[in-house]
Amino acid sequence: MKQPMAVWAVAFAAVVSFMGIGLVDPILPAIANDLHATQVETELLFTTYLAITGLAMFFTSWVSTRIGAKKTLLIGLAVIVVFAALAGASGSVDQIIGFRAGWGLGNALFISTALATIVGAASGGAAAAIVLYEAALGLGIAIGPLLGGLLGSTSWRAPFFGTAVLMAIAFIVIVVMLRTEPERPAPTKLTAPFRALATPGLGVMAAAAVFYNMGFFVLLAWSPFVLEAHGMGSAITLGLIFCGWGVALAITSVWVAPFLTARMRRTTVLKATLPALAVVMLLAWAFAESVPALIALIIVGGLLLGILNTVLTECSMEATDLPRPVASSAYSGVRFIGGAVAPPLAALVAGWFGLATPFAFAAIVVLISAAIVVFGSKALRRADGVEIEELESAEAIALGDAD
């Protein structure tokens, strides 16, 4: 908890930024009904936001290492303010889809730079900084649906305008509290994040993240439609359910994930938790007709997602010796692109095979993620600290021989 003021400033802004992910969750049915949009069209509110966020993140390290972290953070926040307000003023679902894309651009500039800034400025090492970052993610995801539900109970436009106001506050916080510019790393090449994915450790983590995030966003983006079908589609009801989901995610991100990784290797945690998440998804598919069971499984899913978010991020940042901005851009970009594919694909799968079938699809992609971690374990030795331990042992032996 003893962090520099700059870290808390960025963490607060990150909470507000991450609220944008779950903000639209409770108002998806309302937008679909009021604007006469199909479920696939409504799910595109996630896709354009996440796709542009992911694609733009590949270039954020190139930007931030040239103009500085603070300017990049402020530009990202300003862009979000503008496009969130425009989304609230939209007259059609197509307009919201387009403005969510602009929102995603600002989100990319902010989120990727925020992770690198927190890791670089925080005390207590990279692992502690990543826990703080994932805590901000969890808290933002928890508050987002609740705010969306509360404001959305009056109008689906209100959450967008509310986000614009909060992001403007975050902009002011960064201006006031991030007084000293974080040390600027050497400028990176435009192609650096793409080449970073060719490194074995980061490449394995990126591949695992693609499929994991597909499962993550099926649970987040499709569950509201299943709940609506059972009469639980009001904005405030969905907001409360997904607030509970986000709180569960935040708790395990901050306390459970560090507890587990302090006692076992990171890849061991992933190998155990990813299959557990797949089981939860299969149960959601099997018991989708039971509202209490589905709500309970959504919350349990949040508990597992919190562990996975933190450990996957730690693995990606520790898997190579690449500069933090480059590793963050590469991993974050792939992470969000995986999430972008899932929502409309879930709607299509539901149309073909039934309302609950996307949960079974989510179980499959999460198991693929687990398989990637299992078969790529050799490339993740550095993420587990094995190579570092072996190097220290070799140095100790060498010193002993020299004596």
C-alpha cells in the first residue's frame, strides 16, 4: 500500500478507465430494445471497443516512448471523454458502435501506458505493481456495471455521459498528481511489439490470452441476454449481479492470486485454474435455465477470472527481458483482440444452437488456453523464475570454484 503518489494517480484513473468495459453490460438489452438492434449488433458495442483497443495497443509503446507517459495518458483520457459523450448523444446503434471504436483508441493509449507506468514507478517490485494494476481493473469492472445499472435505470444514455464526466475527473487527477514525468525509456521501433510476440515466452502467453479472453467476454457480454430471457433484464438488476462478479474478481486479484503464486509456480496456478473456469462455463451451460444457479456461477467465474487476470499478466511481463512498454503493448493488444471476437460470435452461436450454447463454447476456448500453457511450459521457465534461479545457482557454483 505504500506507493508513490504518481502510482495512486494512475491507479485511480485506471479504475475509471476499466469501468468502460462493463459499463454497457446492464444496458445492452435496453439499447437493443430502444434502438431496434439485433443481439449481434448490440454485441458489436464490445467488439469495436475491444478490437480498436487491441490493435492500437501495438503502437502505444512507440507513442509513449516518444512523447512521454504523462502526455500519452492525458491524450488517451481526453479521447475517451469526447467519444463517451458522443456515444451518449447517439441516435442509432451504428453511431454508438462507431463512437465505441473511438473510445477504444483512447482506452488503448491509456491502459497500456498505465500498466507500464505503474510497473515502472511502484515500490515493491513488478509483482506488487501488477497486483495493484489488476486490482484497479477488478474495481473498475465491479463499479462499471453498477454505475451502468444505476444510471441506466433512467436512460441508456446516462452511463455514457457519466463516464465522460468521470474520465474528465481522472484527467484532472493525472495533471495534478503526476507531477514528475516518469523516466522515459529509450524510443522503441514501430514494429517492436510485433517482433516481441515472436519471443517464445511472450508468444505462448499471448496465444493463451487470446482464447482465455474469448471465454472471459462470453461470460461478461452474453450473460445479460440469458438473464433477460428469464426476466432478469432490468439495468439495475444486471448492474448489481455484475457488480458482485467484479467485486469477486477484484478480491481474488489482490489477495488470492499473490497467495497462490507465493506457494507455487505461476504456470501451475494457470494449469489448475483454467480447467476450473472451463468447468464453471460448462455448468453455466447445463444450468442456464436456473436463475439462482446461473447467478452463482457468474460470481464463481469472477473469483477464478481474478486469479487468472493477475497471473496471466505477471507471466507475460516476466516471460522475457523485453522493455516493459513493449511487453505491455504486445500482450495487451492480443488480450483485447481475443475479447473482441467473442461477443458477436457468442450471439451467432446462440442463434444457431440455442441461448445457453455460448457457455459451452467458452468452456472449449478456455481449455484451449490451458492446453497452450501446458504445452508451452518450457518457454515459460523465465515467467516461473526458473531460469533466474538456475543462473543464480550457476554463479554461486562458479564463485565457489574460484575460491
